Amino acid sequence: MKRLLGLLACVLWLSGCASGIKNANLSKTSKLGPQDGMVAIQVINNAERLSGYHENWTSVYAVRIDNMKALKAAAIAKAKEKAKGQAINEDKVDWDPDMYSMDPISAGAIGSQLFVGTMPAGEYIISSLYAYYTDGNMSSWVSMKVGYEGGTFVVKPQEFANLGSVVFQPLKSIRQLNFWSQNNGQRAYVTRLPQNADLLPFVKTMYPQAAAQLSATSTSGWKTDELDGFRGDLAQLSRDNVLLTDAAVQHGQATLFGKLGQLRQLHQGRWQSVDLPTNSQIGATLHASDFTLVGAEQGEVFLQTNTNNKWQVLRPVSADEAVISLVQSGSDFFALTRASKAVKVYRFAKPTDSWQAVGNFPTKESGAFIRYGNAYMIAILGGVRVFNDVFLNDFASGTSQWTTGKTDGLIRLVDLGSGVLLGLESSSWDGIGDTVYSADYGKTWVTLDRSSSFWVQSKFEFSLPARSGDKLVLIDSVAETTTVDGKPQKTSSLRITSKPIADIARKGAWQAHGKAIAGCEILLPQISDAKRIYALCEYGKVVSTADMGHNWQTEINVNIEGMQNKQEQFLLKLLEDLKAQESSAAATD
């Protein structure tokens, strides 16, 4: 059958060819029609965000392709009937393919997105990922074509089409203003991950009535083809070059973690990769004396013991919760999870025990003009402390009682141990408030006097300081004077700056040191110390300095060139196959 490449090029770019996009979203009480199946897909952005206005995708579009020829023939027949015997140009007859949209579900997610919908039985492609933003004053949208790069999938009546995970992988700096105006295949790729994510537990939790109608013995999903090898190579490159999002040091073990189930652990001066059996984003790690515990999205927890190196998958909480913090306080262990409108606290003696729910706190969703604080948990003497927006909640293990006070709303929090916390306050002005420091587990905060401009929000302003001995260290904008054509000219540069902790609240300049590396503005205070300062770069690269920025070395590199080369090979093979299909179809028409 001819694939109608011209039409597909149109619908893939959402250029108005399909005027009647159908809503495929489900509700808690939705039921499947007799010829309908359920589709679920996890979308992972291996990037900080999509653009300045777009953090994540707002829609996934799917196009049915097995009935295109019939739909076009019906439209031509109708046009001929209306023409009453007059000749018509069949190529100019307007008709719409069956296109379906799915919206993201926030429950159980950290940075990944889940899309679930219902569609009639048939063969489909994911045509594009789409993001839309408006604040009442302006609107913006971006779109990423997927099409046959992702492949085709089948929906069958009363079956679950588990599409697993796909990854959006930028191949150039997403901070470039012209990123989204560049050629689709040159700026990024979208490919599916061969390690199939088990999305059924989430679907059963969110849509129990529709899930109850699904076949218990068979599932549908992606069709295999000769391009799967290329897709697997691209997927592995994304896993190898993952965006790292956070860090921790526990029992002397420095760990970086992030998207696509990836950990990086420092062992004898070298960073080793740890590949967990999941595609989800890692939310927390805990290194105890006899086991390592890792929390992720969709209620997943991974356990590795000193006697068994194989990762054991646990599901101690609901699939609509994401594990965002794991701490030890005395002989008890605690987990903080995030659901759609609440954060929950669990206590357990051993990871494999049943986790006891001990706290549930409502959360508010930030909007365009208001930013609420996030939720965090730290260990304190005799229990845990949970920061939830402007509320400070203490749990006493001995009495199992909570006490509540007030605090500052925080959008970032780092626990350096021994009561020392670093935080970044929320702000309704631009989202980023003051940088603050606490030496008493967050009971009181000291505001840092930073030298950077109040009016210019840059990536480095989201960076927290690192502690180096008795000083705090920042990457900040430092005013400088240079000479141009014999005349002094004011400028600025990003440099490592430092200030004694005893003086951080006092007015006065921070001492400037060596220059920071462009694109590497986020310090990693969790793993930095007096000997070495670490910084996180765009794409997930990690660098470090042992002399306050005068010299830098790469700790973890990102192979952008390798991903670009493999993508070029994949696109050439895809074009070759599509042309062969078109020639074969033309010969049989």
C-alpha cells in the first residue's frame, strides 16, 4: 500500500491538514468501546527543558495510517458526486486522516511524562510531540516530528498497546535562540527505548474501569522492522550520555543520578556507570551500611544488597507516586513521595518490609504568576523534617507525632549534613528568589549577599553554593573593566567566587577567582569539598576544579558527535526504505 508520503509530511508538522483532531484522553470512569484499545507511552526529555517558555510537552499526536487510502478514496468519491459529472483533480481533494491527541499525566512523574489514551483498532504512528505555552500576554509553541523514526504500532480491540518509552535527544544546545527553527533531524532525534517500560501498573491505578476490560493474556504495541537496530543504537547513546540532575554523598559514596535510570558512582577516582532496569528518572538514592536503595518514578524502588549485586525491583508505594527523597534517621528509614496533589511520608525498618504511611501533606501547583515552594525531607535527631512550601513539618519517631511550623518556600534544597542546608527561595517575580544558608537544620535561614545583577536571570542564578572548608563558593557574574581601543569599558564574566561563611550575610564583594566554563554554571555542592569543586554542564557533562577555577578537567563527558553521526546514518536508511516502499507501491497501483 502506498504510504502517501506527501500527506504524512503535512500531518507530521501539524500544518493544518488534519482539522478534526480527536481527543484520546481517558478519565477514571472511562470505558473502552468494543473496537477500542488502550495506548500508553512514556516520553523522556534528555534535556533541562524544551525552551525558555516550555518545560515539557503538552500533547502527543498519533495518526492512523492503515485507513488513509480508504479515507482519501471516500473523499474523492464524495467530491465526484458533488461535481455532478464535471472533471476534478483528485490530488487536490481535501481530506483528513484520523489524528488523535493525548495529554500528559503528572501523577507519579518527576521529569518524565506519561500519555495514555484510547484509539480504535488499527495501525498508527506517533506523528509529533507538541508543546504550547500562554500566559495571557503572549503565546508560544514548539513541535518535534517523530513519524517513521519512531516506527509503527498496532492497536487491537480490548488490548493494551504498551509503547514503553521514547527519548527526545537534543543534538545541539537547546539554549540557542534558533534551536527550534533548525532542521528537525539536525537539532534532535526521538527514538524508542528497547528496554520496555512496564506501564500497566500505572494504567491500572489511574484508569481502573478501562484497564479491567483489557485482555489479560495479550498485548500489542510497536511493530518490528529493519530500522530497530539503529533505534537501539540511538537509545543506548542517549543512556550513555544521560542528563544528570542531582547528586548525593552517603557513607563516603559520591553518586550522580538523573534520567533514563542512570547512576554515576565515584570509585577510586573514576566515575563508573550504573544502569538500572528502568527508563524512569531517578529521584533519590540511599547508601546504608548493608544495602543501596534507589527511588524513581511510578512507585519504583530498586534494591541492591551487599550479598546480591543484582538490582531487585520493589513497588512499595502506588504507581501514581514518585519517590523523591530517601533518608535514614537512627534505626528507621523514611521515604518522601510526590503524588498529583500531595506529598506522602513512609517509614520502614527494611526496604523489603511493608512501608508504613506516616504523613500526607497537600501541595499547590505553581502557575505563570505564582511559584510555590517544593517539598523536601531531611533527617533530624529522632525523626525527619519535611519542608512543604512555607510549612516545616517535624516527625518524631518515638511518638509518631507531627509538629508544624513556618519556614521559607524553597525551590531547591541541599543537605550537606550536620545541620547545614543550602536553599534557593521561591519568588513570584521570576521564580528564583534569594540564596539562603542554614546551620540548624532549616529552623533559621541567612540570606547570602550575592554580587550578580538582580535584573538579569541567568542559569548560574539557579546554582547553589558549594562549601570549601570555612568558605562558600559560587559561580557568579563578576563586574570587570577592559580596555577597547584605548578606552575603558565595563563588562562582566562568570567566575568562581568565594566568601567566608561567617561573612555571607554581610555586604561586601565576594573574592573572584578563575573563570567558569561556559555552559557549566550549576555547582554540585553535595559532592564538592575543600579539595575539589564540581559543576554540572549542559547536556549532562560534569567538570571539576582543584584550584578555584583556574584549571578545569572533565569528569564525565557527553558524546554529542557520536549521536549526530548515528542519527545521520539512521535518517539515510529511513529515506532509502521509504523511497523503496513508494516505488513498490507505485508498481502495484
